[in-house]
Amino acid sequence: MATRTPRVLLSALKTLAGVTAAGVLLLQTGCSSVFFYPDDVTYVTPDRLNLEYEDVYLDTPDGETLHGWWLPAESDPKGTIYFLHGNAQNISSHIMNVAWLPERRYNVFLIDYRGYGRSTGAPDIEGTLHDAEAGLRWLIEQPDVDNQPLFLLGQSLGGALGTALASEWVTRDEQPPLDGVILDGTFNGFRAIAREKLGDFWLTWPFQIPLSWTITSEYEAYERISNISPVPVMVIHSERDGIIPFHHGEQLFEAAEEPKRFLRTDTGHGSTFVIPAYQAAVLGFMDANGG
């Protein structure tokens, strides 16, 4: 008499087959998509926040068009901040992170990477790095930026992109020089955070190591951050960050060369600047470095 395979075993075999197929697909396509979650929804525009602004469209060397917002200081500018946002949504959902700065006499320029908001194309690591540089090159050509302190503020993914950009800028002795780099809730490396995130999900846990190998190791922040010196660096990280664990900030700060400063915070990921004391700390850092 033939035996029948128990239903629970059949279910397990189907699940295993599904996991294997998913793993093969991810290995074939790579896992850089783990970094990018764009959309084109307009959540809020600067005018709704009583901010003066200008829409900016700029072209990248490889044929994409990026959209950004220029937010002028409300009075005599103390400097300019180039803001690189995190990996989800677009600038209209991240603007609150910098909306307080024009009142404090800072110009702000923020852009959407390719595939985000009104920017064309599809995001990947190399492409967004090119976009970050294209935005900075547009910014330094503006007359309102001449002879004023220039700071880079990167949050989460934007901090990783900003670290790579700033390290190249300093190494090549590009002009004008940066006066400071501020990293908020930034991961210490693309490979490291990809492995951690893949390990959190049962479907991708078996493939976390081979999948992480598909991520380029050329732009790891913990390897690049020391090259930013002598430009001052401020690393900000929350002990309660549920997206990018606190140890990433600690490791970035340890890898950075002097002059550097660490700001330990106590908010959710991407919520640093809802706290006036943390705003004041960043303003103090910029004031001490030419702002």
C-alpha cells in the first residue's frame, strides 16, 4: 500500500522551494533595491510651511533630470546647507528636517535622487552617488553661495552618500571647500546594513551573506569618513533608532579623524530635528566652523 506524504511535509517542501526560488532571484538581480523606496507623492510643499522657495531642475552627466528645492535664508545668510535625504519617499516628505533652517539664516538646497519625486530614472547606488555630486556642483555655481560657509547634511542613506561625496571632494581638493559635514542616523556601510536587514527577514535570512556580496564595497562610509579630515565632522545617532542601530553611529565616529563631534540623541529614526536642543547643537557646530 502506497504511503501518502503528510500535508505538513508538502507544505514545508513548498515553502522551501519558494525560499530557494526567491533566493536565486535575489542573487541574480542583486539586492541594491534594499536601499531605495522612492515615490512621487507630494506630501507638502515649502509654501505650505511659509517658506520662500524655487523649483530647481538640473541635468546629470548621464542624461537624467533631477528636481530640487532652493530655500533661501529669511535674512542675511550665515551659510548654505546641502541636504541629502533618506531612502524613502522624496524631498516633500523630508523637508521638515531642514524647514527650520531658513529662519536661522541658512540657505538650504535639497534634491531628489533619480527615481524619486519629480526626478527621472531609477535609483541605484552608483546613480545616486552621481546625483549627489551633480547637486553639489549646481549649488556651488550659485551666486548666493559665494564666499559663505558651506555645509553638507546627510540623513540615513543621504549620510552614506554624503560621506562618499565629501571624501572625494576633500581628497581632490575641490573648491569651494566644505566647512563641515553632518551625518544623522547614517549606516556605517552599504554591505553591513544590507546584511543586517536581510538577516531580519526569514525569507532572506539564509541568503544574507551571498546577497551582501552583490553590493559594491567601494563606498563604505566607515572606510571613507577619515578622508573628510581636516573638514569637521558631526555624527548624530539616536540610541532609540529602530532602523539604523546605534552601533553604526558609534563605529562611524570612531573611524572619523579629528576634528569631530558626536551627538547622542533619543528620538526615532529621522526625527532628530523635532527637538530644539538638537537643532541648537547643530547650529553650534556650524557657528564654530564658520557659520
